[in-house]
Amino acid sequence: MATSAEYNLGEHAFPRGWFVVANSSEIDGARPLSARYFGEDVVLFRGASGAVGMVSAYCPHMGTHFGTSNHSYIVSAGLNVQGEGVRCPFHGWRFNREGVCDHIPYYDGAIPQAARVKAWPVVERWGVVFCWNDPEGGEPDFDLPTFPEWDDPAYVRWQGLDHLVDLPCHPIEVFDNNSDYAHLNYLHGGKTLYYENEVDGVLYHQRQSVLSYRVDFGEEWQRHPGVTPAWDEQGQQPLSTDNAYHGVGLNAARFFELEAAELIAATPIDDGSCRLWQGALVRAPGGVVDDAARERARMLNQMFGQGLGLHDGEIWQTKRAATRIMQLPTDGPFGQARIWYSQFFNPRARAQEIVARVTGVHRVKGVPGAPAAQAAE
């Protein structure tokens, strides 16, 4: 496990940006959800209005964890989450979504100014809870990606993101995949037809097409001929994608031939470890969502998750930290990508200057770039 400092990423151990922290279904309004992100124990809770909050887990009064008690009166009486706040199970102090104590049940004086905990801005969308993390405490300076497919009745939605794995490695190792041309052929199989990356402000694009083979999809696809991709007589098909990291935490991808969209998320747990999530939205053949369409979506979600969680995840679980990469011209633009990545670990005032060093399209020696028409989409 290597830290942000060992990767020489910048001044901050944890980056600025949007990150997945839970599925909406995990937060029921009765009990806080305990988790650990950005090197801190946190709790997430749903207030009476339905809005979700995320705050540091320990009460400043005497250090009690908000979410681990099972036998406190506060918990048994259903008061652990009350109104728009979370109550400490030890003495009942209540903290709202901004992390401010707004009620002490046995005290009618002024609440101490220091009675507050760290709070993160939270947005709930597509059945997923996202938080904004910023070491400087600033407001969000870029948006979540968009998924118009979510509101399209022709698409099968994900039922919450799949929590694939917790990795004992820095999330930069996951991000490196988006610049890693060579691993597509040797880890995942197939033949790359074109490939390129592009740096555009807070976005890092990967555009690629790989000739995939029927065998690559596994035996289950052979048992469901009605939902399989359209392989040719040789049992092969190009699979073309255009994906982009929106900051370092969220990667939104489109699979053109499969008519699917995917969200991949990597959230720091501690400085040098991360949690990996995935979910796909899949268009129903003919635009009608029926059992066959839902089965196809299930299988594509499984395929995407296994490709990332098993193929790549197996490598990430046991590899040594690549704090420095011996980059070849035929590898992919690892160095340029990591410069882009570093903007989020430095004061935001420096971001433009950092990105300017690598802005533009980056290609791999001897490999065609993306068709201009598709790159413009």
C-alpha cells in the first residue's frame, strides 16, 4: 500500500471531487450507516425530509461513535436518527446534515460553538449517494456526469451499484487502466482496432474499439442466444467505448454496439486503499423492457463487473505499488494521465496550470486514433 505522497501527487492526501459512498437503498432513515472514507470513520443518515447527510462518526462531547450502538435507549427508542439529524447514543446530542449540534435534550443553555463535526455535501441521484470531498473545504467546482439513459424508458436501470471489491491499493492504480492500451489485449483478450486518450479540464477521456470474440463472453452467453451481441460468422464483434473520468472518482462510459452506459467509481478508504463500484444501464432490444431485456442487462452487468473486479481486481489485489512506471511508447500515456490526476490533490488555484501541461489528445505509437466523427460525439 503506497500513499498519495509516495506517488508524488501533490499537497493533499485525499483528492477534490465527487465520490460514491453508498447506494440509496442502504440508508433507511432508522439507523445511520457506518462507513470509512478519506481516512475517517463516517456515518450516513436519512432525515425526516428524505435528504441524506454524511458526517464524521464521533461525537465531540465524549467521542462516542454515532452508528455502532445496538443497546442504547436512544437506539431502541428509534431516536438514533430523528428529524434532520443523527443522535449520539450515549447522551442524545443531535447533529444535523451540516454537522452542527442543534439539540442537547438535558440542557437549555446555548449550545457550544465547538459542538460540531465535519460534514460532506451530499447528492442522491440514480439510486446512488455521492459526496463532495475537498481538502480546502470549497464548494463543488464541477458537476456529476450525466446519464440521460436513466430517464429513457427503453433502458433497463441498475438496481444500485455493485460493490465489487475493497482494494489494498491507491485508486490511482485503478485510474491507470484508462491509459493502459497494452493491458486490453493481454489481460482481457481481443484485438485493439483504435485507441486514444484526451485531457480536457476535469475530464480524462479514453476512446477505444476492441475486436472481441464470442468465447470472451463466457459460457452463460452461449445458453442465452436471444440476448447475445451480434457476432459475425467468425464469432467476433467490435466493441467500441467512449468513457471519461469526471474528476478522479467517477468514470462514465458508453458501449456503442451494446447500447449500454456504465458508471465505475473508486472511492478512497484510507490513504492507499479504495472501494470499487460498478453499474450499467442497458437499452432493451427494440426498446421494450421485458424479461429478456432484463436478463440481457443482468448478464452485461455481470460481465462488466467480472471484467473489472476479477480480471483487473485480481491484479490490483496483489501487485506492488507502481509509484513510478517504466513507460514505453506503446504502453499508453501513463505519465500525462498522472499529471492530469494530480490537479485534484493540489490547491484548486493550481489546477489550470497543471492541466495545461497535458491538455489535448494523446495516442499510442503505431495505434490508430479514434475516428474523428466518433470523437466529436
